[in-house]
Amino acid sequence: MSIITNKHILVVGEETTQISKIEAALITYGAIITCSTCEQTDVDKIKADDIDLILLNHLHDGVHCRNMLDVLRGTSSLKSIPVFALVEDDQKHIGDTLMLGAADYIVPGEDVHQVVEKMKVMFGDTTNIGSEPAIDLTLSPISTKGAGIRVFVVEDDSLLGNLLAIKFEKSDVPFEISVDGIDLVTKLKAFKPQIVILDLMLPGKDGFELMQEIRNDPETATLPIIIFSNRDSSDDRKRAEELGAKGFYVKAMTDLSELMQTIERFARR
């Protein structure tokens, strides 16, 4: 039995030879396939079909597909469902797709076996990784063992939170994750981290409000804060700098290795 067995996978968009091959491979592993169009895919359908993963043909970058991704990422109960998007093999299309909330991407002609292996990784199987996902799980642990580094993460995307947790656990890094930043300063005082990883787009208070709260309390005022978000305007970067952020990383453009290297630098201080 595979980790994909009995997983409900929704295939959205135009059927192509590549998509058909991926479907066939998933079926051999026991996945349950449902097909739809971007126009027909909504919250009710995803919930009714108990979808575990979405495979999206996003080659044509249609407005209906963009709207579908926006709705998916804007619905808290569905945010953890990973989306694999088939896109043109260039940095602009890949970056745009990840910015829209896709967990990983597939390019035309990519080996079907590699695609299936990446999906297995997304479901938690890291034993036979055939290629690197957009968010890499396979890099060597960072060298923080014994360094005393403690990391507090504020991140409402449960999928990304799980990936970070895997990274920290492999590296023996004590960590805590908050999905909304509620009572953040109190939690920071209790956990006593050496660094905070902070998303800007959060339910309730946004990341800048939380940064201000951290800076206003004498016990947490000097904590190093790293921004890890898909917001990337010049105003966002300026405000983060004014509030003392030690780094600013855009999720869609950042491999987790870069984030982990930054944490390692703090561990060495």
C-alpha cells in the first residue's frame, strides 16, 4: 500500500497527454481521481469530494483558475490542501503560480515518476524522493545542535508549518508554531526564542501589528525577526526595516534552505 492509496485527487483543467499519464500513474497507486474544470470547482465541490490534493493544468493561466486558487487559499478549512500546478517552464510563470498559493509546480515534459514522488513527499513520505519540490525537504540539517537556538514561527498555512516543523525536528531545533499570533508576546516570553519567523498575512492582526507589539514590550523588543511572506511591495519592505526586521524572504521565491541558513547564522552568534 502506498501513501497515495485512497487519496482523493481532483484534476482541474484541460486534459493533456501529460496530465493523463499522471492520472494513470496515480491510479496504479490506488488514488481516487475526480476531474473538473476551473469554472466548476468551488468550495462545496472540494468539500463534498473530500479532496486531499489538487492537480491543476495552469498552462493557459485563465481567470477562472486564478479565481479558484484565490477562493481555495481564502477558505481556512481548505488552505492545507496542496495544489500541484502544470505551468510553463520559466521563472515568471512559476513564480506567479507559487504566489497564487500552489504548493509545487510541474513543467511540460517532466517525468511522471518524479511528479508522483513529489506528491508522496507532500503527503509525508520522504523515503524515496526523486526530485526537489518547490519547498525542499531533503537538504541536510542545519548545524544548530547544541547551539541553543530556539525558533518561534507565526504561520497560518498548515502545509508550510508542517514542512518547517519537519526541518526543525531533523535539525534538533526547539520550535513553536502559532497560526494566528494571538497572545504572541506572552507566548514569546514563555518560550524564550532566539529568533522569530513571521508571516505578514495572518487572520486577525497582520504581521506588522504583531511586530509592533513585540517591539513595544521591553522583554521582547530586541528579538530578531525574519519576515517570511508572499507580500513583497517596497512599502512592506520599508516598514519591516523600520520595525527592525533582520531579513525579508518572499515565500514564492525562497527555498527553505535560505531561511534555514539565516537561522543557522543566528545560531552561530
